[in-house]
Amino acid sequence: MEKPAHHIFLCMSFRGLEPKGKCIRQSAGGLLGYLESELADRGLDNVMVSTTGCLTLCDHGPVMVIYPHGWWYGRVEGERAIDAILDALEDGRAAPEYLIA
């Protein structure tokens, strides 16, 4: 396996074995499907996607993090947000309207 250029983590709100936070209630599961299909459509095969347990930033949910840049995104609600973040990633920059850290 070739090392990915980027690793995206999407919060799924799990605390223990149950989804309890805001991200899962804000349709993070649907975002995951759209994110993965959009990466494929854009030919971004050098990007790995993983889901996480609660990232403890529920007030900003859904939350997504992109490494190695360390860009933390909040209020990633819907396809428009994913598109803006991926557009910026393709340009080698952050999407400031969603950055939280």
C-alpha cells in the first residue's frame, strides 16, 4: 500500500459502543458516503478516510480532521461543506469558512 497524501477523519460520535454526540445526529453517516464517492469522482485516490469515536467538539459537529495538515473542520453539514473542503484540499489550502483549529 502506498502512503496516502492525506488522511481524513470523520467523527461518528461513538463513546464506548454507542453513538451519543452531535455528529451522528447531524447525519455524519450520510456525509461519509458522499465524501467517499466524491473522492472517487475527483480521482483523489491518495486520500484515506477513517471514522472516529467522539472528538469531543460536539458544539462544532459534524467534525472532520485532515492530516498531515492538522486542519480541524466544524459544522461540516451537507454536500456543500464537503465540496468546499475538497476543493480547497485540491488547491493545497484550508477551507477557512469551516476551520475550527
